[in-house]
Amino acid sequence: MQTQLSIENVPQKRTSLGASFRRFYTAVALTGAGDGMTTAALPWLAAALSGNALLVSMVSAASRLPWLLFSLPFGVMIDRFPRHVLMAVSSFVRAVMMGLITLSVYFGFANLPLLIVLTFLFGTAKVMYDSTAQTMVPMLVEQKELERANGLVSSVQLVTSDILGGALAGLLLTVGMPYPFLIDTLTSAASIPMLAGLKREETAVVRAHRLSFRHDLMQGVRFVWHDPLLRPLALFQIGMTGAFSVITAMQVFFIKEILHLNSFGFGVLISVATLGSIAGGQFVSRVKEKLGTRKSILLAIGVMAVGYGLCGVSSHWAVVGALYTIGAFFIVVWNVINVSFRQRIVPEELLGRVNGVFRFLSWGVASIGAVLGGVLITGGEPLIGREWALRSPYLLLFVVYAILWLIAVRLFDEDKLKRA
């Protein structure tokens, strides 16, 4: 099945950035802050419960595994049930899981197996929440406002989760181990009435006759594969996410040994780069409006290729910090334009499943990329030395992104994107 509508001819949504979007936006901000605190506090709690590195790593794995297991089937559910209800139920489950972790720590019966189970269940609810949230935006704003709305959502998630949540977790951990999880419990609970209160008609999906669960799931996969623009975008997602995950998995060694920064410097560097992401979320609609979809995509891929490639030959923290910040800006530009484009051309009754396919591919290839990063450095060190082995992930990204940029020049043109 191929997409036939032009962007200009897609029916407009009923609301602009009004009260319903603000309610949704506030709920996302609250849960983002809680997520940030939990993400920062979980490793500390796990390490306090066990000194076994392998067991502690299983807590992190438990939070990521649901993305691989449930992205596709949850996409079917998102296309079958009212989306605001799914988000509200997910928030309730998140609140319960965080509440149980809080109680287990406060009353002293926390242990690593229990933490792994609760983290897995929390992660499962998070998959449903985040996946559904991405399908909600086009139901709450007009299509001409998609880049702006998605940019705002992306920015508030970064501010509340990566900056505010992490910083608050650090402060709360000095007071007591249970408190970051308690705040996450409260923020998740507070988002429930905001989501449940969204008007049903604004989150209703036009559903075709339901067939089997497997048929519905495969319908989303086939839609992506047979669409002349979604298929290459999915393949681009694999290449870009895979190469970037090689860097993120191994960058701690590069920053420590090449840039000579301690843990505090590492945190500052990543936080500064996050400011670039926030700026990207704020300005992506202007970039797209000024350049168009094709030029925005080419600019984002090209700048990321050059920027991270230069990181691979740089040794000064200030230079790498500036390049990280610029790269983070264009990561958000790429992501928001990619998501907004899908929201425009994919029928609402298929959007959950299509987004599930993209998320499944992203998380699957990210897991592979993390392992590849370790193999690249371990295998490269005897051949090219420790320093260049640590630089090699950045140079690999440059090569991959440069190839993708050349393909994008030939593959995407503005007429094709407008006729999608």
C-alpha cells in the first residue's frame, strides 16, 4: 500500500496549539521530570544493592528490553484503543511501579531481583506511554503546526528529563535513596487526570474492520516496506541510529582518556550538548519553513557527519563540546522532521503500528551498535593503538553519514516529498 495524498490535501485537524495540547504538553513535562530522576537514581540504587557489575547491568537491560519486545504489538493496541486512555493507564502503571520501589527502599525490603522485575514493568508502561504520545500530537494540532508542536514536546522532554530530572535526582539522593522514586510516583500520578480529561473526540481513531492481531501488526510492517518514502526513511533510521549508538556506548572512554575530563566534566559536556537539543526543538519549525523538507534533511545529515567526524580528530574538550552542541541541534531537527513527515502521510488508523516499526528498528539497531562499539575498540586497539581505537567510532559515523547524505541527495527531492 502506498501513500497517495499530498501534504497539502490531507484534511486539517480540529485544533491548533490550544487547551488540549497544553494539557497534553504539561502531562509530558511532568512524566519527563520523573523519568529523568528515575534514570539517574536507578543505577545508584542497583549499585547499593549489589556490587556485582553483571547483575547491576541487568537493571539497565530490564528498562530497555521492553522496547524490543513490545514496540510492534503495542503499535497495534495504539491503533485499536483510545489513545488518551492508553496514556492514562500507562501513567497509572508507572506510578504503581515507582510507588512499590519507593516503599521497598523506605521499608528496607528492596533487593536486586525485585528491582529488575519492577524496572521491567515500569519500562513496559513507558514504551506504551512514549509510543502513544508520538501519535497524539497530530490529533491535537493542525498539520501546519506539526513541526512546532513536536519541537515543543521534544524540548520539554529534554529539559525536564535530561537536565531538571537528573539534577533533582542528584540533590534528592543526598537526602535519601527513596525520594527520586517518590517524586516520579507523584509526577506520574499527577499526569493521569490531565490525560484522562482530554476530549474523547480529539483522540478517537477511525478504525477499519479488525482482523487478527498478527494481521494488524503485519499491516503496519507492510505499509512501511511498500511505501516509496517510508521504506528509505526506515533504512536511513537504521544506519543513522546504528552509527550514533556506537558513539554513545563508548564515548565515556573517549571523554575520559582523550579529553581528560572527570565524571563532573563528562556531565557538564553532555548537559551543554543537551542545550543544543533544546534549541533544535525550538527552531526546527523555522528551519523547515525556510529550507523545506529536503534541504532540512540534507543539512541535518551533512552537519552531523562533519561535526562528529571532527570530534574524532579533536582533543580539546571545548571544541568537542561545541561540536556536540551543534550535532545535538541537528539530531532534533532530523528527528522532528522525520516524525512530523510520518504523522502527515500515515493514516491515523495506522500511525501507532508504523511508529512501532520505526521504534523497533531504532532500539534493535541501537543494541547492536552498542556491542559493535565495544568490538570496534577492542579489535582496533592492537592494530591502530588505544587512542585511534577510541576515535574510530566518530570516524565510522562520518563515513556512514556521508554515504547516507550522498544517497539522500539522489533519493529525496522536494517534489517527491510534496507528492507523498
